[in-house]
Amino acid sequence: MRGKLHPLLEEALEAHGGHDRWRKFKGIASTIRTGGKLWELKGAPLIPVPRRATSEFRRQWTRVTPFGEPDWTMSWTPEHVEIRAGDGSIIAERDNGREAFDRSFNGQWDPLNLAYFNGYAMWTYHATPFVFGEPGYEARDVAPIENDGETLRGVAVRFPEGRPQPHAGTALLLRLGWAAAPTRLYG
């Protein structure tokens, strides 16, 4: 049983179908096409082909396929990331993948860094804002800001102890945005 939700967070959850409805599902799958200069800057260019990203809501877990080669799949949890071939053999794996990142601007990524980033990012995209209504997350008001002539209300969310979060410290997220393809919730 969860406590009372922050009013702005509750409004956001209701706008997306409501927290109670979301809790009925086990996870979500979406088709993604990744591109942009970030991957080249990190030394990990991606071929812009459609990929299937599947995430579970009750635990931080994501799978993306294909990843690298056409029959490869990556799977991610905060504790472990791996890349497997279609026959199930492990191509590469790493425990504590977050610790392996060079977070500098010019830092280069190996395939497991890329897999960790993809898994974490897709889980965050899939689970936000719903996960913020789960036990252990704490929300509080932040001052409204002006953006392109629009006043935006804000909420700061503290993640539960031990749960990786997108940014250590303070970050401002206006929107999670992407060109959406059909998604499938599963329960």
C-alpha cells in the first residue's frame, strides 16, 4: 500500500491512465530507432535499425534486440549487463556496469557501456512517471519555471536508497520526448 501521492505527480499519473491501471501491467515493449551524434562521440556508433525494447515495471530490467549484430540481445539490470548471441552464448558481460563509465565529455564507451546506457535509459523512459508513485520514492515541490513563455510547475523526486538514478545531484527534466511508435503493455 502506498502513501498519498504528491498532487502534481498524481495529476501526471492520471494524465497517463492512472497509477492503479499501470500497476496491473508487468511491463512494456516498444519499437525504438536510435540515432544521433552522442553514439559517435562515445565511439559507439549505432546502426539506425528498429529495435525491440522490453522493460519490466516491478524490477529494473530491460532487454533490447537486436543489439550490435542482428541476432544479439542485450539485457540490463543495475547490477549486471550482458550481450548474448542468438544461440544463448554470452558475448560479453559486466557486473556493476555503472561504475565502468567514463562520464567525461570525451569518454569512450565499449559495447557494455552502450548496453548499460541503453538498458537504463529505456527502463527510465518506460517507467516514468509511474515508478515515482511506488514505495520509497519521495516527491516535493520545486519552484515553477518559465520556458518559452509557458509556466511549468515542478516536482523533485528522490529515488529509494540503492536505486540508480539518472543524475547524481540535481537535474531539470522538462519532458521525456521521442517520436512514439506503437507500444504494448503486458501483464
